Amino acid sequence: MKKQILAPSILALFVASAAHAGATFDTAAGTLNLGADVEFDYTSQGGEKLDNGAIVSADVNFEAKGRLLLDINGEKVLDNGNFAGFKLNPVWGQNGSRGADDVWIKFGQKDNWNIQAGHFEATDLSSAGQDTYIAESGTLMYRASEARGRTADDSNGDGQVTFTKTLDAANFELTAQSRDSGDYVIVRPAVTFAAENVSVAFGAEVPVVDSADLYDWFGLGATATVQATDDLALTVRAALLEDKKADTQSYTAGLNAQYQNFFIAALYGETDTQATTAETQVYASYKIPGVLDIDNFDIYLGAGWSEAEVLGTTLDDVFGGRVRLKYVF
């Protein structure tokens, strides 16, 4: 009888408080959190890009896109450290489209091990940093993210499970991603390490199940960040893909720098087949924090440039900029 009374009471409290930002509710079932993340982008760009093997115009005179993400998450933790939790991030686009970012369940023991299943992203092995706007020419820029997760539905269709083990200052992570109803499975081991001023992540991506015998490749990725000063952080990143079926080798290498609210990055990628395809990207952004003295409302100004050579042809540069309004509550 007590549970029957408690459940509708909690539901009523949740509904009545939904309009209040960053609300937290302590219930008999655990802690429930409610928040949101709003992003509206205004973009302009021009140039040429590669689209399904054809060179097309990348012109966008002006484009307005936006989305509102609702963050609902909950967790129950016992005194012995055992826990179970979930996260749901439904997303509504400015044009009325609907979707979801994170949708997962996680359980295990705090600061020891956990298993996570659902729709989410594993460790980033090639950090893009404050990537407000990146100009892209459309070549293959392998970033060891093929099986990271939360990509398009057609490339992350069946499901994903990640096991994480904490080892002092390091974490070991093993992700398995299923596609084509289980006929194609990729595993993605990754290790992260953090010291006082340095953090490092490295890992691999390898198909382990291929019922149709369509794939024979492996990928490697690594990224490292050094906090040089209180205001300056430097990141290096690199990734390598070897595809024996396609007789292709691809690699990327880049450098990021963050100084207070200013960010700049450069990334070079090359794919070697019968002819070399290469692309260089440079992008930068500046965060204007606390607009109107509202500490959770920021404006980002971003600009980017890309140049590519495709099968001996140099494409026109892709260049553009973006203004992003971001409100987190």
C-alpha cells in the first residue's frame, strides 16, 4: 500500500516541477535528475566537397538549425557501492524533427567496474575539442570513431555494450557494437590514463564477426592532452586505418590548443589507394560566456577552412562560419 501511494506522489512532483531548471529529486527508487541543453546554430559556408564520389558545391548561403535536448537521468547507489542507473536524452529539432542522443542503462560497482548498454558514445580517441564549426571537404577522415557509438541509425542499428574497469589512475574500456542483426560485430578496446597535468587515451577498432565476409580492417587511435598552464591546454591526436579488402590505408593527425575561451585546431588526413586523397582542416572558435550575466547562457563564434585533393583534382576550398547560441539548464 505504501508503494502505491508513493509512486503517484513522485510522479505528481516530477510533472509539477518539470519547468524548474536542473531539478533533482530524491526518491525511494534513487535520485532522479532533470535538465536540458539548447543549441541554435546560424551557419554560412561555400566551396566544393566530395559527395558519394562526385564533386559538388558546398554552398550554404545561410542555414539556421537548432535543437532542444531534454536530459533525464537517474541512479540508485547502495552503501556497498553497487549501483544501477539510466539516461534518456530525447531531442527536438527546430524544424519539428525528433530523435534521441543518449538512451542507456548502466550498472555495476562505483569506482570499480560497470556495464553500459544502449545508445551512447564510448571514449573519444581523437578529440575535436571546441568544434563549433568544422569545414569539411567530404574525404575519409578516419578518427577511430567507427564503432564509438551514437552515430547514424544505419551504422549503429542493433545495439552496443561497454564494459569499464577502473584501475587506479587508468580506466580500461571494452565496447562491442552489433550491426546487421548480429552478422557484423566490431569490438573497441580503449585505455585512458590521467595524471596531474596529462591525460591520455588510446585504443583500437576491430571487426570480430563478419558473416558475409565483407570486412577485413582494423583501426588505431590515440589522443593526449597536456595542461601547460592554468589557461592553456594542448592536445595531439592521431588515428590509422588499414583496410585489406579495399587495399586502403588512411590516417589522420592533428593538434588542438585551448587558451581560456579561445580554441584553434588543425587536422590533416590522407587516404592511400590507387591515388592519394588528402584533406586539411583548420577551425577556431571563441566562447562568450555568461551572456547578459546569465552564467548558463553562452554564445560561440566559430570559423573553419578545408582544402582537399581528390584523385589528383584539387577542390575549391570549403570555408564558413557559425554563430551558436547555447543555453544549459
